[in-house]
Amino acid sequence: MISSELSFQVLRTMGMEPTGEQAHAIDTFAEFAADSDAHAVMVLTGAAGTGKTTIASAIVRTMVRLQQRVMLLAPTGRAAKVFALNSGHAAFTIHRKIYRQKAFTGDMSGFNLNANLFRDTLFVVDEASMVANEGMGEANFGSGRLLDDLVQFVYGGENCRLLLVGDRAQLPPVGEEESPALQPDYLAGYGLKPYCADLNEVLRQSQLSGILYNATVVRNMITHDEATALPKIRFTGFADIVMVPGGELIEQLNSSYSEVGVDETIVITRSNKRANIYNQGIRGSVLGREEEICSGDMLMVVRNNYYWAEKEKVPLEFIANGDRVRVQRARRIREVYGLRFADVMLSFPDYEGVELTATVILDSLTSEAPALTREQNDALFNGVLADYEDIPLKHDRMEKVRSDVHYNALQVKYAYAVTCHKAQGGQWEHVYVDQGYMTDDMLTPDYIHWLYTAFTRASSKLFLVNWPSTQTDM
């Protein structure tokens, strides 16, 4: 199909008059799709409220309608669920599509890069700002460099190519100053031919939203190098952005849980320690939960787990760090190997219909560390291994460890409040942001990226907790 015809088809699917930037982005996509160069790649970037999601969804719907093969990917389960809802097409996490599990060789399982058996397929990756290539500690996945592996996988297929969609103003991956997947020069380093489109014009209807108005103000501090003072947030004239004094927080959270549900309400904080305080306060003062783990509790997995999905025969390759689960029932709380465990029936709200029963570690629920420490993990491994010391062959001992429910227990935390990195890629109806104490000398580019990312997690209403008057533009 020639590029002008494809542009027309995408515009037809979009069903509205595009802005100049949007029209250019659609034309750029059409040229990219029509390019005979097998190493063409496209980067579609844009701020919240510029129509980036609308264009990406129109592209996907058009390709499906024209019977072209597409595969939708995202870095997390929550992001994949949002992408699927927006595009009307199934979406998957990157890890679950490009890796396959390899043999258990010691105290950690791992994954090799899969062979790409797709052909003539457009791979569309949403929330590509989260695709890391350094510093993620994912050596048990392929090369340990996710972007390298993604590019190798996609372009290893027959006539397959990649469309990366994201927002450069969001938090870059941990350990990186910029998001490599959204940098054309970085992609050119793979021998790829980049096509680029960037959306900056906030749509008129978006300017009526206090969330998007203020997110744009914050984002401009990043893109225009204006981060010389803490941003002032405007509340007046907007119904979707609310200041919440600490004394009213319990009542307001109660209202959100009643109005949109626990699953569509999240508190975003700047540290695991602060999230831990919120989680315990919410469970005790808002939800009235006295037991350590209760039916209905929302938890977040904080370490990749490869055991339970296989054992329980559910349609997941593994349970990922960042996946959210809901407790259906908990039983058999016990202490072994210096840790406390429980057997818990779980459902996965971001993977429709998936339920399983797994052993979880309770100690990680209230720990201020992101997950169990290396010392705790080593002690658990050595304790389990010692239980099988009577087995003469090392291979057989390792197989016993590999299938031990305590060694494979899920590490989880409460998921009512999370850090911004854990929330990134997802959207919630009601988002509460607690930035903590801030002064002008604490102003950094990281803080501005953090604030912008936190603001744009909210789809309906944004609540700013204990927001200082010095940062208010009424």
C-alpha cells in the first residue's frame, strides 16, 4: 500500500480532524510502513494531552482492519492492559513475548531470548520510555539489556519492524539519564533507519483538564530548561485536581474507594519507606484491616517469580516484578527458615481471569527495603538446600530446591501506595500524590520527571496531599 493511501486510512479510523503535528505523525508512519528498508524503525513521542494515544490506537485499528499483522507490547502488565483497552486489540508484556525459560542451574532460574517466528509483523511498544538497557539487574533475562534484546528479537523475524511510542518527559529507567528506546541516535546505533514524530501541541479539550494543564506546565520545565524554581500548581477553575490536607486524607480515600474502587485508586510516593507508612495507615485507618493479610488485600509482586505460573498451569510465562494481585483467601501462616509464609489464593486484575494459589513471604510486606535483602535470599536458599543434604547428587538436590514452595515463595508488598517507578506505565481513576517535603535546593531534573510522571498516572482525578502554599498558583 502506498503511503498516501495508508495515511488516508489512519485518518479515517481516527475519525476527527487532526492537528498539523498529528497529520505529520500519521504521514511519517505511512512513510515508515511503506519503506522497503528491512531495518526501518519509528519513534512516536508526545506529551500527555497531545493525542499520542489516539494516533497509536488509530494506527493499530487501521492495520488490523487492513488485515496486517500487529503485535502490541508494553513493559508492564498494567501498561499492557491500558494499551489493550485504548486500542481494542490484545497486548502483552515485552518479557513474556521475547523470552523463553531456560533450565534451572542453581539458585536462580532465567530466560533466553526467543526466536522470532513472526513474519510481516509490526511490533508496537507503548510506554517505551520504560524500556531499559542499563542498570536493571536483569541478567537472568537474555543479555540483561532489554532494548538490545527487543531489537534483536523483532528484526530477527522475517520483514518485522518496530514502532516505539512514549513520552520523553517521563521518568527514564532506573540507572539511566534518558530513555534509550526514544532516542533516534541510540536506535541508529543498531543499524536501524529511524523515522520520528513528536507531538507537543496540547489539544484544546485537554487544556480544560487541570491534570493535563498542570502536567504541561511541569513538562515545559523539562523541555524548555526552565527548572529554576519549584513548579506552582493551579487548582482554581479545575474540577479534576484537588488539594488534600493531611487531616482530610482518610475521609477522601474512603470516598475514592467507594466511588471508583480500591483497584482504581493509588497513592504515589517518593520512597519505599513512605509507601510503607501509607500502606500500613490505609489498611488500619481506612480499610480497618487488623490481620497481617486479609481477603481483598491488594498486593504488588516485588521480585520476578518463575515457579507458580508453571506449577499452577496458568496462561502466564512468569509472575513479574510490579504485577498486582488481589488476595482471595489466606491460610497456613507459619515460620520456617527465619521467615514467615502463608498460602494465598490470588487473582490478577491486569490479566483477566487468571487465578492461582501460591505461597507468599509475609516479611516483605512491611519491609522498608524494595524486596528481601541479598542476605535474606541467601539464607533462604541455604536453609532450603540444607533440608535436602541427604540427597547424594548435586543435580538432584538442585531439583528439589527448584520445586520447593518456600524457596519459590512470592515476595510481595501492599499495593495501596507505591513509588512512581512502580506506578509508571499504569493509569488509575483517582491518583493521590505525596511529594513530601520540598525546598528550592532540592529541585533537580529527576524531581521534575517524577512529578510529571506521577501527575499523568491519573485518568479522572488528581489529589495532591499536603501541597505547600508556596507551590500553589491559585
